[in-house]
Amino acid sequence: MDMGHENHEQNIMEQDYKQHLLEILLVRSFRYDPDKGFTLASGEKSDVYIDVKKTALSPEGMQLIGYACYQEIKLAPVDAIGGLTLGADPIAYATAMVANQYCKPVDVFIVRKEPKAHGTQQWIEGNLKPGANVVILEDVLTTGGSTIKAIKRAEEAGYNVIGVLALVDREEGGVANVLKECNCKVRSVFKKSELLELYKKDEEAKDKEKAKAAREAAKPVF
């Protein structure tokens, strides 16, 4: 028995990995601006912007994302994971690495935004054969546009899409759109409302600390 591997799993399981990852996403990837707002990839305006890559490309974030996504797919009959480049790529790499550590090897595939300009002119990079069971990954699910593209390209390649896993669901219709367009079920590790709730709690704690500091500063020295 590989005791080092066993201890590694136990160490991760002992901590609340989802809460830890949520906190990292809040610090690195979450931005809230109700006044100016942000323009999303869909063209819509929102007071919330979530840039998962800033977490997924950090060492700690990469490990936690890989572990969190592995927990979602570990019981599924999946041969490979992937999605539309660039958002899905680091999530797929991290998940495949962690899955392999826990004796569930899965391949990674990449769906191009444009077909390869030379050689085979293919849309998908990977080593899969037609009939492979795949899970489509998404960093942030908003309207579901990029997810639907990835599903259709995977199906055109002959893969069997058994589901979609998003790291963050913005809760803006993406799940319903994917189900309607592709009849594909969607799961997510987190929802935007969870990040927003944590953000508000964090801001309230900061305000209390400021108020406490102001009261201390107002006390007479003698």
C-alpha cells in the first residue's frame, strides 16, 4: 500500500476543501462593482465579475480545483474531460492530475475556438476514439454559449457527452439553456450566490473591524 498517497488524501479530506477553495476564489477571482459593473463575454452587463483563471493558475488553487472537480466525477464512467479553450483548459489539467493520483485516469481534450489551420484541420485536440464518454468542463457558466459549442463539437467528433461540470454557475440561465439545446445535465461546484454571500460577510466583518478601530482611536489616552 502506498502510505504516502493515503496520507496525502487524508490531509486533504481533513480540511474543508470547498470552503477553502471558495475563499481563494473570493480573493483572487471575484470582483463586485454595483456602480460601474462589468461587461461579460456574453455582452451582458453585470455587477459581478468572476475570473476563475486567476485561481486556476495558482498552485494552491490548481490543487483544490482539481480535487473538487475530481470529487464530482469520481463515480462517473468517464474516459475524458475537457471543454472550450481557454477557460476549461487549466481545470481539465488539474482534475486529470488529481484523478490519476487517486487511481482514476482520465484523458484531457481541448475544443478549439477555430479549426486547426494546418494538417488535419481538426476542432479537437486529444487522443480519444469515437464512443468515448466525456464530461464537458466550464470555468464560469453564464448563458451556456461556450458550453453548448463544446458539447456540439464533442458530439460531432463521435464522443458521448455524459454531462457538464462548471466550477461556478452564475445562475443566469446557462443551466436551462444547455438542457434545452443539448439535453445535457449540468452540475456545478459553486454558485455565484455563494461567492456573493461570502463577499458580503467579509465586507461586514471589515466594517466591524473599522468601527472597532475608530472607537479605540476615539478613547482618551489617559
